[in-house]
Amino acid sequence: MRSIGIIGLGIIGGSLALSLKEKGYRIVGMNRSKEPLEKALKMKIIDEVAPLDSPPELDIIFVCPIVSVVPHFIRLVLEKTKNTIVTDVASTKGFIIKELENLSKEQLSRYIGGHPMAGSEKTGIDYAKKDLFINATYFLTPTKYTSDRAISTVKEIVEILGAKPVFIDPESHDKLVAYISHLPQLLSTCLSVIAKNEVNGNIAYSGRGYKDMTRLAHSSFSVWRDILYTNRYNIIEAIGKYIQLLEEVRTHIDNWEEKALEDVFKSADD
């Protein structure tokens, strides 16, 4: 396996290209706008450019744009190619599976979902890093139609990237990331908003704890819009459980229930 296509040259797609090209793969870039493609060629991250509406026959193609358009490009690749394996890097999976359910079994046998737990609050190919995936969890979400060939091929690439492949079904994936990825983003964003509203310029005096907690607040809504929409029911559940615990903690503080507060701290540290 020597040829890899990447649709969407943002930070994830760019990092995939950078890492895999260094390891000897021929990288074909595809993108809606020309600027990232020109940058990728200039930076020697990709070897050539292919038309987005007519993806070539390659060993594997990674689909890396925002979630809402991922199904369209997966479908496009599966319909335009005969043997190419397709994977994506989207943060939600149930939405994608539902959008693809009318494809043939043969086409779906060449698709396996993927989601690297790596990235940054920054976006764009300028922030691509060849070591972005090293030691990162990389979820793989095969469906009942995914072939053994597709599973083994993508697993091999994940390991070559230095990431740790973890197999999980799409529904379980979406619930899990609602708690370990999507809820933290919202908490960081809301904390930043509340602090700015209440202490104004005094945020300048904050320590490392506040800065660590609000790093994600610099993330772009253009990226998170689709994630929040496509996984909203799991996220709503997670928010509800967080609010419930926060209300309990407020009551413990108000009534000064020291033992109950200690139990919460101990539970967090277990």
C-alpha cells in the first residue's frame, strides 16, 4: 500500500499528509479551496492534487472536512472508485452511518469510520504537525458491512501514525465522546464567557488552572457547530448530568456539608 488520498487539508488532514509522506507514501490532496492545496504543495506535504469531484483510485482515502459534508465525500469516493478503502476523522459517527445507509453492501464494505483523539483549538494546514497522532487514541468504528480488508488496512495506517487503535461501535463512540470531548469543550467555553462577564480585565491575574481550563474556549464555532448538532442528544444528556452534580455541590457548599464535598473530590481523584 503506497498511495493515500486526503480530502480536506486542515490541521488533521494536513497532519496525516505530513506524517504519512515522511514515511514514504504518495500523498494526493483534494480540497474545496485552492489555498490549502497550494500551501501543501509548497510545503511538500502532498505530492499531487486531484479533482475533488472525481477522486482517483488509491489504496485509501481519508475524508477530513467538517462533519456535515463528510457523508457526501465518503459517498462520492465509494461511487467513483472500485477498490479504494475510505475512512474519515469526524468526531461523530451515528450521523454519518445514517446518511450512508442506502449504499450497497459492497460499497459499505470499503468504509470504516475513524476518529483520532488529537488536534488543537487552532485550525488550518499551517498548524499541521507530523507527530500529532503519536500515542493518541484513535477510534475505529466498523459497521456490520465493513470488510476485514478495510479494517486491517486502516488499523495498519493508524499504527504507522504512532496512534493507538481502539475499536468501538458508532453509537457507543458518540456517547463516549459526548462526555470526554464535547462536554469539556462546552464547559471551557462557558467558563470563559462567565469569567469575562464577571471579572472583566482581571482575568489577566489568572493562574495556570484557569488558562488550562479555558484553552479549548479558543476553538472555532465553525468546527464545533456540526459536532454539537450531529451529537446533540448525547451532549444534552451529558450537560444534564453535569448540571445535576453541580447543583448538588452548590447545595453541599451552601449547607456546608464538608463530608459530602470531600466525597466528591475523592470520587474525582479515584
